Amino acid sequence: MGSFMLCWKKTDQAADRSRAAASALSVFLLLALVLLCAQAHASSANIQRAHAEIREGVVYLDVDIKLVLDKEMVDAMRNAIPINLSMISVIESPRDWWLPNEIASDQRRYRLEFHALSKTWLLTDTLEHEARSFSTLDGALHSLERIRAWPVTTAKHLEGRGPLVGRVRMVLDVNKLPLPLRFPALFDSRWSLNSAWFSWTVPTVGAADRGDDL
């Protein structure tokens, strides 16, 4: 009889462990499905290329970006909520055992919005006060994804600085969203338009690049 009870307890414990393992597996699969669905409907900004060159004493930066906008973000723009984005460029001098020394920095700010009356998408460079309209959102995004001839600094400012490293990124200006959207935008992947930093090569400054007339 004692032997039978011992066998019964072992069988019962094995069944409990199997049920616990099955429950844990179900939770894991459910979380994986939720994450997969969230990623499938997430916004994103990924910098794919950045190239700089010196012309007439100015360092110009070209940047290619891949943008994906979630339906919630597009719907918000269709309901008169503009999206404000900033491109940030920094040039740094690396230092051993310490943070890099910032040599130069620059920003470009853009506002993307939908005009319901004209049914057009408006992309505005808010610093240069230049606006362009597009009949489709894809057209506006294609323009925003190709930043060309961005004057980030002068060649003279970089002369004699030694080895330099350039970095660039895009960020969503959360503070310009309506107040109810600001907190969710910090954590919701559907509003995630903050790219990682992308490194670019700072061109070497020669005597012919200084542009002494600037």
C-alpha cells in the first residue's frame, strides 16, 4: 500500500510539472505573439547612409533614411495633428578615458502635416521656412528620406582638429504633440520615430577646402 501511495505522489508531481511547463510555454507564446504584432504595426526611422563632402569651404552632409509610419500616426495627421521631426548632426573629437569633445553640431527641423481642404501633404523645413506640398504621403516621405546638401559646419572650423567622427540621427519632437499624446509617444512603438545614431566619415580639410573668403 505504501509503495502504491509513493508511486501515486510521483505521478501527481510529474503531472503538475507538465501543467506548469505547458502554462509557461503558453504565456511565452502569447507574449511573443503580442511583440510580433506590435512590431508589425510600429513606426520606425532607420538611417541607411550618410556622406559628407566639402564644397566652397562648407561641409555638406547627405543622409538617406527609411521611414515607416504606423496607421495611428497617419490617422493623427489626418486629424490635424502635425508631426515634428529633428535631424541632429554632431562632429566630435574622440578622447581616451573621457567623453568625446563636441566640435560642431547642427539641426534641421521638419513638420509633416495633412491639409484636409486641399487633401495634400505639406512638408516644411521650419528653420529655412521652406514648404513643399505633395499629393500623397508617400511623396512627402520620399522627400524627407533624402536629405541633401545639409551645411553642418565650415571646413575652417574643423581645420587642425585631428581625427574627427561624425554622427547623425532623427528624433520625434514629442513636446510638440498634443498633451494627451506626449506620454504614450514616449513608450508606444507606433510613435517610435527616433533613429539610432549613425556614424559618418568627416572629410579631411585641405588648404584648398578652407574657403578663407567665408
